[in-house]
Amino acid sequence: MNRIEIYRTLRQHVKLSEKRSLSYEQNRTAMVLGYIMLGFGAMYLMFLSVMFALIANDSETVMPFELFFGLSPFILILDFYGRFVGQQTPSQLTKPYLLLPLPRYACVESFLISSIITPNNLMWLFLTVPFAIMSIVFSYGFWYAVAFVLGFQILILINSQHYMLWRTLATRSVLWQVCPVIIYAASFLPWIITGDFMAEFNFFGALGKGLSLGNPLWWLGVLVLLAGFLYLNREIQYRYTYADTTGTKEKNLRTVSEFSQLDRFGQVGEYLKLEIKSIMRNKNMRNSFIYAIVFTVILSALIAYTEVYDGAFMSKFWIVYIFVLNGAMLLTKVMGAEGNYIDCLMVHHENILQLLHAKYYFYCSLLVLPLLIMLPTVFMGKYTLLMLVSMAFFAAGPVYCSMMQLAVYNKQTIPLNSKLVSKGNVETNWFAVIMELVVMFLPIIMLSVLQLFFSETVTYIVMLLIGLSFILTRNLWMRNIYTRFMARRYENMESFRATR
């Protein structure tokens, strides 16, 4: 069996594993929704492309490819962080094949090639091709347009390998996640040093000019950079996958607080301890929690101490978003971690109900963080105390009530420490996707509608009362969630066991 046959066989195995998954129907539904979103994304990129082309055609001092590449750092940053949604690393897929009599790097190379030729990397053609047709083909010639499109596409491929490298290293330590931030910040050094955006623009514009005009030194540079990332990924993916599969690592036992102060809350207190200790001890839960807290702190600080989001609409949108963020990020996977030991939870009567109460109280307590960070804005006159408190209560009320509904429908186990081999890292539950969109946009729609009929003070009092009504009736809707969960318990438990 030669390398090409190995690559083809491994690719067929990936497709078959996806079809055999118990969540295949969910994946297929999510795929349809994904295609719809990609369609809207493609139309949006084409719209931006036309706008850039019109600007380039009106410019007499800057070549079209210089204009486009001058803005490329922003595009590459969007591309990098957009890959967290769906791109997997080879280390997640190669583990089952390491013990087979295959060439040493064959599996890793196969999935690296798949990451290069994946259709996801072609998404940016909706931005580059219309721009090339409108601004380059008729002014400079067909081959210059081809060189422009291929040159930018190579930058996208480099970005995909760059993402794959840091995503793999980040599974070892959260500190590795700082490296991409530093690297992308370094790409703005000309702007930072001179204080003039044109210095940044001219630097990347020179790259676009060199690639589009066929300068061999620029082409050699980007091809060497792509080859370097491929080589680094090949070595690191193999090393880490092999170590995860065959190696064992001793850990020193540490004394963890018993949180005895929670004993007064009875069984709910025990589940609060479980939630806290799970976050402290398990890598995946800990990382998700850290991400949510860091994003909340950064966004709250930006809103409170800068003028970035001071517009009439944006100020309303973001004050809602900072209180919704934790729930949107963490409660989306509610009961997913418990899928690892769901059988134990089903032993005693109403265990799940007490667990849901504990989770609700824990995530409500996290709302104190953005509230404290935003408190100085009250003294600065940027927001009022009523606005902050009403949004916190509204998040704890209808928003968290909506997110807790996912406890009924989530039935895919989330690994506590190890990475999933399948596409479990990506949200494939269509109901979860819809619920995320609802909690993100419904509050701001309600705010806007209420302000059409009432004053600002009355609007936030209404939002406060709505939130308070959900909080006071939490036992009723929590009991409803528990009842519906128990009605589906056998289906959910079977799926939890199968996806461990």
C-alpha cells in the first residue's frame, strides 16, 4: 500500500466514522444550518469585495493588490479565530492508527494534507475573486489577478497551519494560547512604533505587490514559510499524539479545600462542591471556565474604561452581552460533563434536580464579576445602577432559564481531560445553536421595543421585574426541566454512554 492509497483509505475512514456516530442526525442538521450560514457569509464577503474594489478603482495612489493586502492582518486574525469553530488537529484523529503497521508519519501527513485541501480554506475566494475581477483583470491582466488570488490563498494556508500548531500546543498549557496573540500583535508593530496606520498598510501592501507582480523572492518567502509550518506540525502532531497514546505521566497529589462552608446547603451544597472541584481538577472544564472569565473581564473593561462601544445601539447591546456571555459559553454544554458519570447520578431520587439547582446558583454567582467591573461606570455617569442590576437579574432570569433547557436535549458526553477524536468539540445540537442566538439577540430586541413606548427608567424596571419573576419561580421551571429530562432519560443515558 503506497502513500496515496494510505491517504485515501484514512480519508474514507474519517467519513465512515462520522456517518456511524450516534449524533450523525444532529451533525447532519447542524451541517444544513452550517451551509445556510456559510451561504450568508459568502454573500457578505462578496459584498465586502465589491466595496473594496470600488475603493481601489477610485484610488490613484495605491495599486489594488496593495490596498487588499494592506488590510490582510485583520482578515488573517478573523480567519484564525474562526477556525476554533470547526477545524480539528491531526492529533485528535490519528490516535486509533498509531499501532497499525503504517509508515511513521503517514497518518499525520494524511490529515495535514486534508487540512490543506479542505473546502473551508476556499471560503476567502468569495472575497478575493470578485475583487480581482473588478480591479485587477481589466487594469493589469489576467495572470496578475491569478497571482494575486493564489498569493493570498497561500497566506490562508499558512494561517491554517499556524492555527493547528498553536491549537495543539494549547492543549498542553493555557500559556501557549498567549503566543498567537503576541504574534498577531507583532504584525501591527509598524503601526504601533510609528503611530501611523499607513506604515502598517505599506508594509503588507509591499507583500501584496511582490506576490501579484510575480517577484520570486516574495514567492520563495511565503512558500518556505508554508513548508516550515507543515514540517513543524508534522513533528509536533506526531510527538504529542504518540505521547498521549503510549505515555503515562505521574502527577503529584495536592490537597484541595473541602469547601465545608457549603455543607449548610445540604445536597445542593454537595453538588456545588462537585461543580467547583470539577472545574479545578479537569482540564477541559477548567479551560472553558478560564476562557469565559477572561472574555468577560476583557469585554467589561473595554466597555467600562474605553469609548469603543459608546454608540447608542452598541452601548445597549454590549451591556446585555457581558452578563449573557458566561451563560452562552458555559451553559451551552450543560450536563455534557456529567455524561461521564450519569449512571451514578441516576441512583438517588431527584439527584438531577438538585444538580440543576446547584449549577444555576453557581453560574448566577458569576454575574457578580461583570457587575463589579462595570460599577465604576455608574460614578462616571456612563450607566446607571438600575441598568446594571436589571441586566444582571434579566440574565439570571429568562436567559439562564433558556440555557438550562439544554439539559434536556444535550446528550453528548464531554471528556473531562482528554480531547475528543470525533467532532465532539463542535456544537452540533441545532437546538443549542438556536438557543444561543435567542439569548444573544432577544434581550436587545426587547430593550429596543420597550424603549419605543416607555422611558429608559421604565424600560429597565420592566426588565428587572421580568428577571425577578423568573428567579422567584425558579423551582417551577427547574422542576419542569427535570420532569422532561427524566422522560428522555433512557435515550440520553444511552447516548452519553456511547459518546464517552
